[in-house]
Amino acid sequence: MTMPITPVGRLSYQYIFEPDPKDKFARFKTKIVFPAGADLADMRDAHDAALDEKWPKKKPRGMNVTFRTGESFDNPDYKPDDIVVGFSSKHQIKVVDLSLEELGAEDVYSGMWARVTWTCWAYDNESKGVGFGMRSMMKVKDDKAFGGSGTSNPAEDFAAFATAGTGEDMFK
């Protein structure tokens, strides 16, 4: 069975190898930030079909928004016209690179470029809306990590505090 595949986007707030500790359902999840102009027609069509199937007559008020613009987030890593979509899974998914070699947690981070296979469904539990499930992921390209994650150069960070001595004079 062929699964639908997203266009390439950047991972954000990713919990691919460990469930999100703030998620009461202990789901694995990520947001994918798609650049403006990305072809999301298949996803939008699936979204609309799931809405029509679940609520054929009247859509409920106050539904969660599935496709959000970058400007709706307080996140300097997003551009205003980016489209941000959340994906989740009850199970840890597999991640491969362009050679289809499986990757580990050390290779996956917020800010990298990827695509996922997905499913779509409407939900009506504590809230209402349409969700996207992720089934697998392909890492496409490295990029600058989002959110300042990663490491920095301590020689640059602490240059103003460097001493040639033992540092004892700092406590006087």
C-alpha cells in the first residue's frame, strides 16, 4: 500500500524517539514547517474529506486549526507565511536518510529538513478537529537547528571570563 507523503519541510518541536513528556497520551510527534508555496493540496483535500465524513451537515464551532501560518506562533524560527502542521503517532516511527539507511536519535533534530508518510482523521474527544498521523520519516537535509538547541563553543561563550591563573581571585 502506498502512503501519501508530505512535501519537504523542517521539523520543529520534535519528539520522534521519545514521546512528548507533556502529552497526556504519550504520543510521538512533531510539527513540520512547510515553506510558503509548498504543495499541500493532497493534505488539504484529505483534511476536508475527513471533516465532511465526520460532520457531513454542520462543522462544529471552536475546532482546532490544522494548518497554521508561521505568524500565528511566537517563534523566531518561523517565517510569517510558513505553513505549520502537527503530526503524531502512538508508536515510535522509523526514520531513514536519502539512502534508506535507518537513523537514530542523534541524527534527528528540530530544524532539519524531512518528509513523512501520513494518515488523516477527524477527532471528537476532549476537543474537535482533524489530525495528521505520521507513519515514517525521511531525513532530506541538515540545516541550522531551531530553538538554539545543540552545543556552542565554550571558548567563545566564556572568553570574557578567561583567566590565566587558578580562578581563585574570582572569589575574593
